[in-house]
Amino acid sequence: MDVKLLNPFIEAVNSVLPQLGFQSIETKAVTQKTGKLSFNGVVLTLGIVGDKKGNVVYSIDLEGAKNIASIMMMGMPVEEFDDMAQSALSELSNMLTANATINFSNKGITVDISVPTLMHGEKIELSLNKEEILEVTFDIDGVKLSIDLAMD
């Protein structure tokens, strides 16, 4: 898979998150994976269809997800990962992926996205539509956010 397919998502993170009040966004690493993915914390998956097809997966540990939800809710404390916090993270995945689709469109690639599926817990395992997966990790105000992309 072409690593350039990650660029619209990296651009989306760097464009959208500052608008929501995040101060420090640092791209940490890009890695290649194969096979099943395993997560602890919060996982959001979205399908991508159109000129390119695949899946994007956002993952954050539970405490990081609560911190991000708090910032998105104007600093309201988030003690439990309740419906409101889950809604905030789902909306964040929509915003990031929609922005990435705009970035793809600017490169002449037309794609559309599904609604997000949110899961949280321990030992979440996912198999994506492609064996080859690219992952980019970010440090966002001290919170690790990973984006895994499986796309043709």
C-alpha cells in the first residue's frame, strides 16, 4: 500500500484538531503492519468507498479518550466514558475522516465514508479488508492517537 494514502489523514489531524482547541500535535511514527489488529481502549472504525476502498481505524487509550472528549466539550470534566464522551469521539472520527475525504478530492480522488463504529474495552481484535495496514501515531497534548489505514 502506498504510504502517500496516509497523507490526507495526517493533514486532517493537523488541520482539524487545532480548531477544536488542541495545542500540541506531533506526528510520531509511520509503521507497516499485517494481519489482525489488537487494541485496548477506544476504537473507531469507518469504511471508505469510491475511487479507493478500505477502512480507517482510530485508536486511543481510555484515559486519553476521556481527555480528548473533555477538550471537545469545552473543558467539561469527563470522569466516565459515557454516552456524551462516546458521541464526542465518534464526531471527532467523522470530522477527521470527512476532512481526509476533502483532501483526497483535492488530489482528484473521490471517496465517501460510512458512519463510525465505536468499541471500547480490552483486547479488541479487528481484521480489516486488506492484509497490509499502514499506521501513523500522533502525540496530541500528551495523548497517543493512532490511525490504521487499510486501503487499495
